Amino acid sequence: MQKASRKKKVRKGSSQNVQPGLEYLMEPKPKFASPEYMASGKLAGKTALITGGDSGIGRAVAIAFAREGCSSAIVFLNEKKDAEFTRKTINELNSLCILIKGDISKEQFCRKAVNECIKKFGRLDIIVNNAAVQYPADSITQISSKQLEKTFRINIFSQFYIVKAALKYLKKNSSIINTTSVTAYRGSAHLIDYSATKGAIVSFTRSLSANLAKKGIRVNGVAPGPIWTPLIPATFPPKDVASFGTDVPLGRAGQPDETAPCYVFLASADSSYMTGQILHPNGGEIVNG
């Protein structure tokens, strides 16, 4: 019997020319809070600092954390409208949220962000290093030194900076969660510098987990595949945005709220025997990582 061909769904969406992108301009809007998610107070009384928490995966994580009883300090660059929407949504869940605006590529700001979180909440239990940028290039010769340094400073240097500043406040059973990418495992011909930072994040996660194990601080990561976030229309031309994510086994891009439970799991006591590990919400790609 002849197999029916699987039609690939396409997404309408215009491109944006500013990174990391604006969620309020996207059509269709990413899904950030699944109505099927059943919270159970897994993070009650805890506080998280989330970089890039204004939109995309970061927003979905912040809202899932709020559903579980966790307060959040959301770090964002300049996406004020998106950040305000996220804070409003978290407040409507009877959880607390503060917004911290600044550039995570600068170590001084990362220290300031951590200090503001401590000043407001008096504690820090969970770090989610999530913010990132990506700039496509057809050849390595098109990647300027300026672009290379910017990508590394935002994507991986910031993770060092945040953890260094936060370490004195973290206690036993605290959790650090780093967002890497499927590109760390399979590479990307057009995102060479981005993929390199994501590979560095995997190694950073594994090395830091070994370093902090005796303190009882767990360090894990999440490696999303194609997820519909503001970074996509901010990176690719409209024709690529329209078909984004249709080449994975599940045949579609994922939604931010489909990745958020990975972060809840890694932040909670449910993953108490896991450190140095990476979870892979990627639509079915086998990466053996």
C-alpha cells in the first residue's frame, strides 16, 4: 500500500532586523503557557534569575516557574514591552517578578543583576542562563572579529559572569540550568559561531557540574531544537521563517511551552540525582548527547 505523503505545515511570519527579537510583533504568537500544564508547587518559596526571560523560551520558563510558586528576576536587553507583559502575566499568577534591564555581555552588569535579585528577594535558588544571539553567515570568512566576540560574549561569557556573581548566594540543592542547542551536537553550516558557543555551553555545564557537585549545587542544561521564538524572525528571511522547523521528525517547530517543563524538572527536587546532563526537546532528532 502506498504511504500517504506527509504535508509539511508552514508558518507565516515576517522577518525582524533587530536581535534578540520582539515577541509582540510575531504572528502567530508563540505559545508560552500550556493550559494542560499541571502545577504542584514544585518550586514554592524559591527565587530564580532568568536571562532572556522577557520572551520565547525564557518567558515560558518564568511563567512555568511562577505556576510552581517561584519568584523570578527577569534579565532583558531592551525588549521592554515583552518584559512588561511577562511580569504582568506572572503577577496574575500571584507570583513576584522584577525586571532587570541591561547587557549581559558585560561582567559588571551581570554582577549588578545578581545583586538586584538578592536585594529584592533575599535569596537565589535557581539560575537559568538562557539569553543568546545568532547571526547567519554562508562562510566563516563573513564572520567578523566583532561579530565573533559579540556572539561569544552574549552566549557563553555571560554564563560565566552570572554564575561567578551568584555563587556566594547559592546553597545546597540550588540549580543552574544552561540553555544550549541541538546545533552543539550536529553543527550548523550557517551558524558556525553560534554553534561553537552552544558547544562551549555543553562543556561548561559538564565541567561546572563536576566542580560544584561537592557543594550540592546541580548544573544541567537544555538543548532545544527548532523552537518558535523571537530569535527566529530576527535571524532568518521570511521564506525560511515560513518553513522553520518542518524538517525534524515531528514535522513542525516546537513551542516555548513545550520546553519549559524541562527547566521545571531540572530546577526541582525531581531531578535530585541529575547533574552534568542535557535534556533534548528537539522534535525527534537523535543526537546521542
